[in-house]
Amino acid sequence: MSGNDARFVCDEMLGRLARYLRAAGYDTALAAGGAPDRQWIDVARREARTLLTCDRQVLRHKAAHGHVLWLRQGGLDHQASVLRDQLGVNWLWRPFTRCLVDNARLQHAGAHALGRLPPDLRSRSVRECPACGRIYWAGSHHRRMRARLADWAGGTIDGGGAKLQLQHGEGSADG
């Protein structure tokens, strides 16, 4: 799987990372509800996803081999660099094409959605989530997130934080 067609499922401890993967355009599910590890491994296998986790216990499952990337807890910037370097994640692949909350693909906002915005925003490029109805436009939050994605894509990431390792320490997600 190349970096641009990668699909992910993040464990509950990686919610911020999941939001940024979505911001980059990646189909990224978020584990929730305290479901057993085995369930999320099965989702990763069935849906051709890589399970990203900070839980070392997940590696004890035989089914995890080749489907789990274990990340030591650490800084978000460092986690982003590991995903770029080890899995080929392109942080500027399809920016801002998915809902940051529910992962649905965004659509161009229709007249109804535009009517919910202040008049000064209606002339901007606006997208809407068909699942939850959230509206997205290129404001200051968008600019800050895009700048961070650009830093990650260009490799200008501060290397601070805890070291992250792949499942078997072999330098690839599939061991």
C-alpha cells in the first residue's frame, strides 16, 4: 500500500493524529467505546487499514502482524514524521477533503449551508459534511493546520519527543 492510498484506524489515544490524517485527506477511522483490541485488529484486516496504536499489548495478538504500527507515546510532530518516513504519508495529499470529526468526504456546500454562514463568508470556497452537516471554510484555523501539514510534508519537523518504533522494529509496517 503506497502512502497515498493508505487507510488507517487510530486507537483512542491517537485522536489528534486521526484528525490530522483526515485533514491530509486520508480515510481514518477512530477506535472508540473501549472495544477490545482484537475488534480493531479485525477492522484493520477486513478494511485494508493500518491500525495505529500506542498500546503495546495489541502486538501480542497474532493477527496484528502486518496490520499494526505501534507508536510510542510522544509528540504529534514526531508521530507525523514517522508516518511520513515509514509509511509514505503525504501530508499534503488531499488537504481538507474529509470531515475532521466523522471522516466523511466533504462536498461543496449548497445554498442551504451557505445560508447558515455570515454574509462575509458566503463568497469563500465552502465545503460541507454530508454526514454531520459541519461547514468548513479557509479561515485562520485552516491556515494554521495547513501550515503544520506543509511542515510535516517538507520534513521540517522538530525531532523532539519520544522515539516511535514500528511493530517489529524492522522498518516497515508489515514486519
